[in-house]
Amino acid sequence: STIGTVHKQELTVGGNNNLRAELFTIPPDVRIGENITIALHVTNIGNVKMLNVTAGTPIIIPSTCVGVPLPPNPTPVDLKPSESVFFNWEFTLS
């Protein structure tokens, strides 16, 4: 994508607890042989504090085109209503 947004989704985590998640690539136009960062921006859009919010490793297909990333940074976090966090992974495309 030309603006780097891969996907935006609102998640319901039981009852009225909601998280908004947006996935970005940096740089926005990904090319073979470049280092990229995948960033997941998570916002608590509910009215309750969310505990131990974490992210798993993104699944990239085909998996042979990237090296194994380090775990996301930071992990895990607690988010009060309206608070946000970025989870980041570093990859090299091959």
C-alpha cells in the first residue's frame, strides 16, 4: 500500500472491552532486500483497563522471504481506556 496500512480491525474482548488494532509497514512500500518494520498500533477503545495486552508474531506468506524476527517490543502491557501502544518487529525481506 502507498500509505503502509496493512489492516485495521476493532476487536471485542468479552463484554464491552474493545481494542482497535492497526498494522503498518515501515517503509510503506516494501521491497525485496530491504529491512522493514512491522508495527501494530493497539488502542483501548473500551471503558475498562485491559491487562497483559500482547501481540504474536505476524504471519508472512511465503515465510521463506523473511528471517525470524525478535519478539515484539514491548510485551505485555496494561492499557487504560484511551491508551495506546505500538508493538514492533524487524524483518529483512529476501
